[in-house]
Amino acid sequence: MMHSPLRYPGGKSDFLAVAAEIFQLSGFTGLHVVEPYAGSAAIALGLLDFGLTPSVLLLERDPLLFGFWHSVFCRPEELIARFQELPITLETWHSLQHYLKVSNPMSQDLVALGLAGLFFNRTNFSGILNAGPIGGKQQSSVYDISCRTNKDDIIVRILTLSTLASKVDVQFGDAIALMAKMANRSDCFFYLDPPYFKKGESLYRHFYRLGQHKELANTLSTVEFKWLLSYDDHHVIEFLYEAFNVRRCNFQYSARSYSKRDELLISNFELPNGSKRDLKTARRQRHRTAFFEKSTPHAR
């Protein structure tokens, strides 16, 4: 299984298998997948890695994360070369702070922007881009700023993901605007993981106010494409989506603490009930079959 190079606030370590199961059992295999709140992009890229979708569109509103994903799929060698040379120190943390003020990534060197995004994600508390550094600014903790940055492992992850470049489109922009633009598409499946309702302001640089949460719900009520939405468990969200299918699930979280908490899964299609498939085994079998097909000479 491919792993995202990014740590991400609210990341659910066991959700990919659930999403893949829902995607398959609902008969969506073969649809193009759109993840308009890309973040770590783990779900869309996981579905692509499993061979369940032919292509993925990642949309990201945060300039640093957009720069990172653009670099992974368009300029991976340059990103890796710069990352290898980058000191993982408090001095570097201070020197890159100006990138947090960038609002228009198109006016910047996207690799430099993406490198800053990767650096802050790996060195800040819980992967939050505008948080403080691990170990504090005095670096007095037993865990220093570099403790979550295994360069060799991260580089392998970037290289592995870059092999999917021909199947991944990375764009910068607003998620709700993209959904409105693609509202009549029936050949796409959207997985949405918007900013948390309760703690969004403390976790994300681009969070939603109540009005934007309402706008998202209103937009999703008008689209033709199938969508799956994950939200933190809150009665306001249940109210906004009372006309849709809502299921409460318990996931392993990796933000702030490793704990299990409830989250709402919401969809505009009936969520299936079924036993989980061993997707890792299925993926290995596909790769094994493809290998032997390539290795066995065809009869002429």
C-alpha cells in the first residue's frame, strides 16, 4: 500500500479500507475520483493504488499543500533534491515562515512552496502548518524538531507516488466552487473531508465558518455525482444532512492523540453493508498477475 508523505490533522489511519469497501460494494469501480479537500490525499490516492479508479483529481486550497502535491506529481526529482539538502532545524523553521503568508501560489516557485509545506507538516505539532515546532522554540523536549522527519522514508513515499503522475491532476482552488462547476457530472465520485466543524479553526489554515458548512450542504444537495462525506460527529452536521444517508463510525485518529472517536459518514447513495475485502491481498494478486503476463512470452 502506498503511504502519504504527509501527516495530517484528523487523519483516520483505518479509513481507507472502509472507503474502498464502500466504493466497490456500491458499484463505483471505474469512476473518476475527486478529492476537493486534498490534505494528505490518502483516500483518493489509495483508491487509485488499489486499481479501483482510472484517475484522480486533487484540489487543495492551502498554497503550501498545493505546492507540495504539484511538486510530487510534476517535479518530484527537484523536490527530492531540495529536501535532501534541507537542514531539519529550528533555524530552517524560522527561515521558511514567510511562505505561510503566501496567498497566491501561482506567483511563487511551487517547489519551494511545496518544500516549505512538507517541512512544516513534518516538523510542526500534529502536522498543523501554522502550529509551533515539535520540541518548542527552545527545543527543550526529549523530542526535537526532526523527530518526525525520516528523510529516506519520505523520499521513498514521494518517488512511489510520483509513478502515478499520469493519472493524477492537481489543482488549486475552492472546493465548493469546483463542486458547483462539476455538478452535472455523473462519471465522477467525490470523497469529501472538509475542515472539522468543532475544531477546524485550530487545525486548518483555511477553515469553515457556519455559513460555509451550510453552503457545502446546500451545494451537495444539488449535484448529480455520487459523493461520500466524512465529518466530525456534531448535531449541527446531522441537522444539515438530515435528508441524506448518515452513519456513525468509529475510527482510529492520528491527530493530537492516537484514539478512537466517532465520525459521521454521509452520502447521497445508500451506504452498503458487507464484509471487508482484503484489499491488500487483492492488490498483490493484481500485481502478481500483471507481472506474469509481462514475463510469459505470448504465442505467435
